[in-house]
Amino acid sequence: MTYKYDFLIIGSGIAGMSYALKVARAKKGKVCLICKTTLEEANTAFAQGGVASVTNMLVDNFDKHIEDTMVAGDFISDRNAVEQVVRNAPSQIAELVGWGVNFDRKEDGTFDLHREGGHSEFRILHHADDTGAEIQRGLMEAVKSNPDIDIKENHFAVEIITQHHLGARVTRRTPYINCYGAYVLNPETEKVDTYLSKVTVMCTGGCGAVYQTTTNPIIATGDGEAMVYRAKGTVQDMEFVQFHPTALYHPGETHPAYLITEAMRGYGGILRLPNGESFMEKYDERLSLAPRDIVARAIDKEMKIHGLDHVCLDVTHKDPEETKHHFPNIYAKCLSIGIDITREYIPVRPAAHYMCGGIKVDLNGLSSIDRLYALGECSCTGLHGGNRLASNSLIEAVVYADAAARHSLQHVDEYDFNEKVPEWNDAGTLTNEEKVLITQCVKEVGEIMSNYVGIVRSDLRLKRAWDRLDLLYEETENLFKRVKITRELCELRNMINTGYLITRMAIERKESRGLHYTIDYPKHAYTKE
């Protein structure tokens, strides 16, 4: 089947849905939202902490938020991108509220603001401790009630379509690569359909599932980055993988591991060893409120020194009723596995959490491939640099969705559908024997990435990861060419591509900077000695 849409959006988190709503209201064509599972299961829904935006102008201002972001990003951030996000944040918060998203407010009607690590002021808007789920709920209702948006749940984008599919030779030096849509797997027919579009928007979220333990859902397999890289688009800063320092340690839950929000440390939580000894004073004067990369490395080191599989977060000294009020979901979750956080320590350990790099885009969200935009976690806007400041990601997604919507609406009339695109060749068969090859390879990717390309790296470990991923790549590409494709096979292929990009960019960065820490180059980039 061939479908035609003026706006084709791949991914349905905060970035994809807010872009869809913005272009749909302009009434300039048909909008389609491709969602690989259901609308509910996006990374957005797992974001607990909140959305960073300057709203209290009496104590806060844009310059403070800009400076906090630059410091957290280890001055790799693009200042133009930082300014765009920070200055446009309040208007986009108003958009979210207009779409029905509820943020907690005080009795006087002003926003109840949290403060998180790296922020100099209280500026985190939240909804209890499940802000992402509330944003996802509000946007889902708005999208579902919009008759101009077609939602294709459980559909999987296999490749974006470029002139390569028309027989042209496309390399990384090709001056103009054009995106004509995407090939999309329909689970009901098990066929790959052709979706032709004037504008395509990649909003596929994160890639935490390439690691053994992640706070991302299992669907976060780096699909967008991998598809764009294979189409010879520019991908950048993939070495900067943010590990959340405090995922709940519960061996049965790894994809996603349950997130213990940073707001809990902002609230006064103290990191301790299981014997009650605090340890952050050895690493940073900000103690448990140091930036995430410092805290994650400290926990990683303490776990290695003492042979532990977790450390602990302690809020037992806080008022129990206040704790339950601020963190009702965390309280209930921990209680479900037998831990009363008002009286007992919470077992925590780092988990892959957020990709600061991704598909390189300009201030309009436009990638190096014409007619292809990338938004949200799969994109690299330059905002995060070497390390993402807490709660900057959700606001980045809506600000760039707005910029991309405005830009694409200005240009969509200049484009036509490319009618020469051939149908997908779906020859091949898949046997049960080959399914076990896929599940085994997925497991291997997780082990390779966690053991060799984790929080602390070395040249030797990175080279070992490179060699093993190379072997898996060859095996998987051979399988891909031989068999009828499935979502599982495509996801494995994307995970290997994404793991390779993280590893290669980590090898190329010969310094310790931001989230990239290597024992072969332990001195920070600014260390003069």
C-alpha cells in the first residue's frame, strides 16, 4: 500500500504530539502520527521530575537559566540553541496548559516550583512526581480529539526514503539528500507500506535500551538516530550518554528500571552506603545535589570499591507525611516491593537515562537531510552539550516542535510527493530458529554497552566494544537481507547502529568532558597542568 501525507511524524512522545497539534491547526494538509506501540508508551510518560522554565521573574531570569545550562553542558552547548529554548519556554508552557496539561500550583494560583541539581533557582514545573505521564495524558487527549491527525499505532518505521531508493548513489558527501517519506511495517498485514510525505519529522525518543539497565521503556532502541545515520544524515555527540544516578534497584526490572527522581535529592535525600555511611563529601562540595554525571560516577566508584550492587538514598529524616505528599508514586512503588521509604533506605544504582546527542539539527529542527526534521531526544540541537541540565529535555521538545512547525508550514507548499518511489522488496522467510538469533544478539548488545561503554570508559574497553559490535553488525545485516523483516529484527539493527555510534564518538573524544569520562584521558579539558 502507498499512503500520502503532507506531514509524516515518526514517534508520539511530547515532541511528536505537540508538533502534530501545531501543524494540524494550520489546516495545511494531512497529518499522520506513526507510533511503534501505543500512544501511552512513550519516553515522555516516564519523566517524573518536571519541565524547566523561568516563570517567577521576581527571583529568576533567563540569564540565570542560560548560564546554568551552559555550565551543566560543560560549555559544549550551542549558546544560540540554549537561548532559543530558555527564552521561548514560558510561551510553550502556556501552550501545554492550553492543551489541558495540569501543573501543580500553590494556593495563590502560582506554579509550585521544584529545584533540581544544577539549577540556581526553583524553576521546575511539575505534576506531583509523574509530570511526564500528565503531559502525555493531556497531549493524547488533544491529539485523539483532533480529526485532522491520523494515528497509526503499532506501526514501525523501517527506513526513511531518499534518492538512494530511486537508484542514486548517496554518500555522506552528497550535497543534497532529500527525504520523501518512510517505509513502515504494518503488523496486521506483516507488509512494509510506503508512506510518501512532503515533510517528515523524526521524534523517536531515546536509545537507553541499548544498555542492560535503563530508565527508558524497552522500545527506546535508537531508531531515529540509526535510520538517519543509514540514510547518510549527520549524527553528533552520541558519546554523551546520561546515566541517571538513582534508578530503583530491583533486579527484575531493567527496561524500564523505576526512576527515583532527582527532585528527591533536591528535597533533602542523602546518598549513603548500605551501612549508613554518606560518601558524596569525598567527591563534590554540593554533596547529593551535584550534577548527575558527578553523582553517577561517585556511585559507580563506591559500588566498585565495596563490591556492591547498589547504594542507598535516605529520606528517613524528613517528615513522613510530607514525603508521601511530594512523592506519592515513589512511596507506593517502593511499598509494593516491601520498602517503606519514610523508615527505610531506598536501594538505588545508576541506569542509562538520556541521550544528549543525536540527529544534528539547526535552530528550526531541520536535519542535514532536506525535508527531514528531528525533535526531542533523538535530535541534537546543541542545547545539552556534554551533559543535560535536569528537566531541560521536555521543554526543548516543545520549543523545537514549535520552531519546526513554523518553518515546515512556511515551506510545505514548495514540495511535492515523489511518485517514483518503488515499493519495498519483502522477499524472504523467517523461521523460529532465527528469532532466537535476534533475542541473543539483543542481550549481547546490552552487555557490551554496559560493560565497555558505560559511565567510566577506557581505550581498551571501547576497542573491545567496537570489535564485538562489528561482528554483530555483519551477522545482523546478513540476516536482514535474507529474511522477511520483523520489528524485532529492525530494532536489533538499530540498537547495533546506535551502539556503534556511541562507541565510535567515545573513541574519537580524547578527553574527559561532560558525561564522557575515560581513565586514559582523566584530566578535564580545562585542566592546565
